Amino acid sequence: MECFKVLEPGLFTTIQDLGRFGYESQGVPTSGAMDEFAFRIANRLLENEENDPCLEITLVGPTLEALTDTFVAVTGAEMQPLVNGIPRPMWSSFPVRKGDILSFSPIKSGLRVYLAVKGGFKGDYVMGSVSTYTRGKLGGFKGRRLEKGDILEKNPSSQASLQAKKVRERYIPSYSSEEEVRVILGPQDDYFEEEAIKVFLTSSYVISKDSDRMGYRLEGPFLKAKERYDIVSDGLLPGAVQVPANGQPIVILKDAQTTGGYTKIATVISSDLSKIAQLKPGDRIRFKAITLEEAQRALEEMEKLIDEIEISAKEIKYFTVKVDKESFDVSVEPF
């Protein structure tokens, strides 16, 4: 079912799900939503399956024309959605009607926004996923970012009883220009002296402009290895923190290669990768070492939080008002 025509594509808008797994041995990265937390909440606001494909919007939002009546949800960075120029709340679901124009205000904080549609966007299904991997031209919309004139489709779904919802304010993340992210040291932290580990854990690193969905190159204090920085190439997963010969860390992200031959001083825990996804070049990262048991508890806490957000979301009533033969949706929020 056709659902949107792309009038303007935004800076870098792609179709993503939670990722492509099981093909790392063939050199195919997982790809998928960079901010899984915001992605999952967007789908839950629509009562979608958590893995239903969404649009991942980076820095500059698209302009879309609705080709059918449906519901959408918007989460992530502070980039307010507009329907026919009328603001809609972030971290909420709301109806759009055929002919409506969905656009976005300039970004205020964060980097990536997730636009979900009831039923999920359709995309090229490759190796168990529709996530877009642009370097390999896999998945999504012809394996690329969206372009002007593209027609997006969605999976058919019932929305007869669907109610617009909004995440309560206390649960909405605030995005800053500096984040502390938790790491587990290793697997090659023994390649570094204790002093280098201390520098890594007490310094603030700037995200380089040479950063993207593959990884964030960081600029900061030099990390000196005991002897060498290279290892026999082994597996890489999102969150690995490599240190090449220049002594500057690289945080591996969703579209990175699947093996690498640089030492990995630490690994960012999975529940903090969403924090990194909302940082942009020029922002800063600090690292804090925790134990494996603490990382497991953090993951459990995040899962409980997602459930709590879904259960506590408040309903929003939208009413159609006609003025001079034009129809407008007016919203009413409960306290």
C-alpha cells in the first residue's frame, strides 16, 4: 500500500529495522537503527511489532505527502513534526490523512529521528532484514537513502481501534552535547599500561567530523600501547572501541566492517549505544568502566523502562474542525 511520496528527502533518510544478523562471517554488517531505544518506542506507540521498519532521519527532516489515511509516530531527536504546518508533539503517535504534508522543524538537540507508520514501511528484504546498508546497496529503498520523488509503501494493517498516544514527559530523553557512556574493558585492554587506561576513563573525547554510521572517530588524549596496536584480525560488533596507531579511539557502529586488526580497549554496553547515536560531530563522549553484571542489570532496566513507557503513555484525542471548507485536526491532551 502506497503511503507517502517524498517531496524532499532530508539529509540522510533511510529505512531501518533492528538489523541484519547471521551474515557477519560473510562480511555483511548488522546495520539497523542506530538508536534502538527511540526506534522501539516509535513502534510501540503504534502497536506495531518492535522490528517493523521505520524511517531513520538524520539532522534534516524530509517532507512527505500522505497518499493514504494512516497513523504515524515520531521519536528521537528534538525535531518537531508538522502536519500541514501545524505542530505535532515529539514522542507521540498521531493521524495523517491522504493529502496531508508531513514535515519537520529544524533540529534543536540530538541527531536522529524515527518515523514509524502503522504496519511498518516496506523495503527490500535482504538476508532477513530490510535495513539499509548504503555502502553495500542492500535493503531499504533500492539500497540507498531516500530521494525526491520516491513512493514509500507500508504493510497493510488494521487501525480501526488505534488511539493516538504520547510518552509522558518524565520519560522523554534530553539530549546534550556531552554524554557519559558505560563500557566493559577489553578484550585487548591488556595491550595498554594502567596509565593509558586511566587516561581513557578520565578524559573527554570530541567526535570527529570524519564520523558516520560506520563509526565515530574520536579526538582527545593519546592512548599509548605497551608495544603495538595491531592484532590478528578478529570479529567486530557495534560498541567496540578500537585504538589504531594514532592513539585516537574509534567507536564501532552499525554499518562497520565485521572484522578488524586494531586493539579494542573497551566495548560500549548495548543499552548506551542509543546515547551515542544522538551525538553529532563536535559533541563529546566520556567513558565509565563497569562490570559485566552491571551491564546486564542496565539492559534489564532498559527493558523494564520501555515496557513502563508503553503502559503509561497517555492518549491524545484528535478532532476534525472545518474552517472555510478546510479541515484541521485539533488535539486534546488529558492531564
